[in-house]
Amino acid sequence: MEKMTKNRLGRWIKLTAVTLLAAIPLAACSDGAKTAESGEAEAAAEPVTLSMLYSNTGSPFNKDWPIFKELLARTNVNLDVQVVPESDYQSKAKIVLSSDKIPDMVTNVNQANVLELGGTGVLLPISDYMDKLPNLKKRIEDFKMEDELENWKSPDGKLYVLPYLTESASYNRSPIIRTDLLENYGLKAPTNTDELYAVLKKFKEIYPDSYPLTGTTAEDLRSMWGAAWGVEPNYKGFIYNEQTGSYEYVYTSEVYKEYVAYLNRLIKEGLADPEIFTSNYDQLHQKISTSKSMMYFFWNGQEISQINLLGKENTGPEFQMAMIPPIAGPAGQKALAGNRIDHGTVIPASAANKPYFDQLLKFVDYLYSEEGSDLLTWGIEGQNYIVKDGQKEFTGELKNSKNLNKALWDIGSANGSFTLVWPFKWFATILGNEDFEKYTEEANKNNWFTPAAKVPKLNSDQRDEESLLIAGVNDYYAKMQEQFVYGKASIDKDWDSYVKEIHAKGVDQLLKIYNSTLK
């Protein structure tokens, strides 16, 4: 569930304000967990206290959440939760992981931090303890996550993270279009770039003052449509070519050139919004709901119900937006599934020497169990959900809430720090959109989804060199993308100089680094 840090279950998990705390209380970590001292039998009966660095997403953390209290009761654990605002979390987590007072669990750690610290002696090699993590092992096998987990392993081949696992790739980013206009004017939903151009042209005829296609940022549009052009998914602009067995820079490729040329044509003809790369969400919703624009690529699900309510209010009862299948480009009918592992929880290597180490592993493994997953997504059976004809469904209070996801946050469920398994059926229920479930099934059946980009396994020196180069490359790429799309630079006249310049700014050196990791 990419933004499910952008936490990529979807951006829905990031829309609620977080409570900002001034500091991280780490004193409790210095003594580690508290265990009973009067023998194994008594220790087993006494709760063990584990410390956790917690990213404050969704509703502000509350130790009285029913789900939190139930989790502690079922696992015989007390948690010393140290709360950090989500907006500042990754930088604070990195500072904590560089200290000598690391909590027993640091949650919500992104891939960059895991790969930087993996193999340095700071983090526990989770892969060395899979025999003590049977539920995690089973989830990896059942969800067929082995290939994606390779991107989280360090050069030593070990895994240093307890991964956040999404059961299925989901069609939760898609083109969204005014289907009432399609129906009223006898138009079909576009299936390829030529048909899209024709539909946008027709919308422009109907609403001369409109810009039919709009958006928010260049990154959003490319990430949601780039797979159809063959430019997504990528690793910082680089794609591993299976045929040549090497990395290539995709933003100088012919398919990327075709992509920016297509967008430039839409801009020149008034078919795309001049603010397609710069609109905020409020501006986007205003344009769509007032017929200033009729199509965009976005996170679907709850977004569609929200924009339809606004559109009916601002335009009329006939207003109807809906998701449609991917619009095919040079690479075919493809959609970006997003990484099914967006972040994870890490354990310090020093925890292996603690007397409560086995209990710590038992606790995190419970989070991957069927019982633990049900508790942390659906809630408490009989109170929050029931099982009817073999299917789970929320009870009346939750089912009838105006915002189901918020209602779950408020009881401690659907929590991005504790919840490590996200079942597809639960996610579909939360979004409440039949098209989402239908198109996800169609996507998996028809191979719409593209595999995750291959991440090069860099050592510390290579990572340092990468960090010195990548910012300059990305800045120049972003600048030139905007200039090509908006016509400030000529694709015909300026492309070759762009390619030469960006290679000189660091692409050649980065290719050398990335390809050296394949030997």
C-alpha cells in the first residue's frame, strides 16, 4: 500500500496530519528489554518489554488503541514506543541507527537506509534467522516475493530488513477520465496513444477553454504512464537490460524521446494543461470538477469517489469519473505495479546478544502470521469484523463510517509501523471500488504489471560516489524534461547536446559503477 514513503500502498496512508514531537526519548534503550529474573518458567509468564522507533503516520499514536492493547496481550509483550513525526522520520531513523542506543525495532525504514547500513555490522542479518521466522518465510513463498527481495539484499547476499509485504500487485494508479462525456458524445475510452490524442481533441472541441489532460508533477505522470513507454520502472533513471546484461540510462533513450515529444505535442495544441507538472492536489481537483480538465493519471480508489462528489457539486449530477485500463504506448499495455515492498523494520545486530532475543524474533514473526495480520488489518473478530460465508466483512460501526481508513487508524489498525502484511482483499475493501478489484484481476491475468527495477548492489565506496554524481544528473534531467515538454528547448535541434551533456555530468560514471556490480 509507493506514495501504499512515499508509503506506496497508495498515498491514502499519508493524507492524515501527524503530531510533531520535539525529541526522541531514547534513554530507555540503553538498558534494553526488561525480563523477569526468577527463572525460565516465571520469565515466560512475565511480559517482555521491547523498544520501538515508531513513524507517526495516520492517527497520532495512542497507547490505549484497542488493537494495540490486544496485540500486546496476545504476544505477552510491552512496547516502549518512541514516536517520531512521519515528515522527519527517515533522517531521524538514520541518526538513531548511527548511534549506540538503537531500539530493538526501528520501523518504516526505507530501502536507501537499509542498503546503506546492511552489511556494516549495524543491522541484524534477518536471513540468518529464517528458521526462527516461519511465518515470514511462508509469506515470502506464498506471495512469491523472492525476486523483489533481491533488491533489498546487500552485496554480501544477506537480507537486513523485516519487509513490509503487499500480497498482490495492485492496479491502484491509472488513467481516470470523464466517462459521462465519453458516453454522451459516443466516444470510446482510449486504449493507445493515437486514440488518446483523438479523445483529447474531441474534449477540446466540446470545451474550447479547457485543457483536457492535467496532472500534478512530472514524476507522477511518468511513474503512472511510463511503463507503457518503456521508461518505468527504473532505478534513478537506469534500467537493467536483460538482453545485453547491462544497465542503460533510460532518459536518453529513443522511447523517452518519443514520450516527451508526445507531451510536447499535447501542450502545443492546448490538449494538455500548461500546469500539468506544477498543480497541487486542490488545483487539480478544482480543474477536474469544473470541466476545465477531463482526464488525469492518478491514484485511484478513494480518489475517484472524492472527485465524483466534488464534480457533481461543481458541474452537475451527470458528472462521472472512472478509472480505465492502461493506455498502451511503445512498450504495450503496461502499468506500473509499484514495489510490493515499500519499507520495513530493522533490528540492531546487538539484539542477538540480548537475553530476550528469541522473544523479539517471536514477536516480529507474529506480525506475519495469519492471526497477527488479521488483527492488524481487520481488527478484532466479533468487534470490528465478522466472517460470513468464508469472507471477512467489517461490522456496522466501521462499515458505516464516513472514512473507513480513518476509522481503522483510530482503533490502531492499518498501522504502517506494526502492520507488515497487507492482504489484497482487505485493501480492495478499504478502497471500496469495484473497478479497482476487477482491473487488478485483469492486470494480473493479462500481464499489465512490469517487474520491479533491478537495484545495483553497491558497496559503501560505490554508494558514496553515486551520491556525489546523482544529484547533478537528476537536476539536469528534470530541467531538460520540462524544457522539452513545454517547447523551451527543441527536441529536434537540442536533443543530441542534451544527451552529450547529461552523460558528461555523471551518467557515464554511474553506468560504469552500476555495471561493475554485475561482474
